[in-house]
Amino acid sequence: MRNSSGVVSETILVPVQAAGRISGTLRLPPTPPSAAVVIHPATATPERFYAAFATYLAENGIATVTYDYRGTGRSGAPRQHRDLRMRDWMDHDVPAVAGWARAQLPYVPHLAVGHSVGGHALALGNGTEGLAAFALIASHAGTTRTIPALTERLRVALVLNVVGPALGAALGYVPARRLGLGEDLPAAAMSEWGQWARRPGYFFDDPSMQARQRAATITQPVLAIGVSDDPWATPGQIDVITDHLTAARVERRTYSPADAGVPSIGHHGFLRRSVRDTLWPELLTWLQTYAENASE
């Protein structure tokens, strides 16, 4: 399908070596692409949410790939994938889509944008093979006790520790949409999310993840973006992620609603169309700069 700007969109199916396949969308610019970007999504955030940003990049010459993790959105019902954990998305889905993009677009520089858990995957070295650079958006250590607002802290703790696990055990999936946490999730993903959220260092305190060692292997340039009114990804919690990228050159940027000319931004707002003309150009320029450097 071609839009009015000449961007061509096509549905893709990406096999996952562990099991199953991922549904996504490849967007190609009207002229040969100068680079390729995979957008790795946040937890419980459907692929369609990233369509506007992906189209914007494609309109500016960058081929883009968006997708749903297995057990979410178009990549399968959560009940049928009840045993999928968050680490399965990070360790299997992210590298599968990144590898597919490299194979389909082998002659252009590759970059990535990771939103929340999608950024966690990149920070742990998943999907980073051959990347010139990558950006993290609202990627933070999601420890519940650090949420500043008491009401939100109690709500999230109740959902992650009590309501979500109980519903997951009863239904085989978590109706996260009804709980105000986005799209429905596999039961195991919610369970692991809650376990990490109770640890002071999030998954860095989970020995089975070997997260400290993995993060220390990242050498690509990293841009870590946060916003001042994000109820979860506070500057300190973003630092928990970026401080472990000890071998990478990390640039931090924090935006406020005033910077974007909007009343609020929040955890998802950087990727909403409302900030297209104010915030997206800066990220576009950053991506283009590292794509150009990789091409030289």
C-alpha cells in the first residue's frame, strides 16, 4: 500500500527460531532508502501505535520496520502464548526482527529505536548486531517503589503483584487493556514483569539475566531519551539502564511538554503525532548523522 507521500507499506511475517512467527510492517520510502530502522515496541503497546513515527522516518528516506511481540496484537493471542516471558521477547523476538531487516536491506546502515522494554532488549545486546547506533525512548528500570506519585505507585503495585498474576493464573492471559496497562499480555510476561519490578535494580538484580555483563558489551553510540512528566521513567530510573552501558558513548536528552508545545507527553507521548514537528526532527537528525557516518 502506498500513501500520499509515496511511502509503501507491506505486511511481513518473521519466523522466530524459538517458536512461532511475528507479524509486522515494512515501510519503504519513495526513493531508495538511506538507512533502515527497526522500532522495538514497549510492553503492551501495539504495532499500530508506532505507525505515524515509522511513516515519518520513511518520508525522510529511512526504511522502517514495526511489529508486535509474540502473544500480542497481530502476532498471536496472549492465551495461546501464555508461557512467553518478557525475556523471551527480548532474547528471541527482537533479534529475529533485527536479523530479518538486515537480510532484507543489506546495503544500507542499520539503526534501531527501542521504546521501554524494546530499549531494554537493545541495552542487553539483543538485536544490536551490525547496528551503527540506537536510541532508547523511556527505557528505565521499572522498579515500582520508585514511581513518584503515590496513587500511581499503589495502582501499579496492585496490578503487577496481585490482580495481574491472579487473572493470568485463572485466564491464561492478563487482560491488561481492562487494567489500564495497554494491550492484553501472556500470563508469564506479566509474572516476570512483576518479579523484576519488586527488585531495586530491576532485571539487573536477576542473576539468571546476566544483565550487567551483557550491557557492558555494548559499544555503539546510544541516545537515551526521557521526558519530564513520565510517571514511570524518571531520570534516575533511566540512569539505572544507561549507567550499565559502560563501554558505550551515551547521550542523554530530557524533554518537557513546553519543549514540545503540548500539555503533556508521558511515557508514550514522544512517539505520538502531536510532537511530530517539535521533537521528532531532533531524533531524525541524530539517526541520519550516524547513518551517514556508517556510510563513509
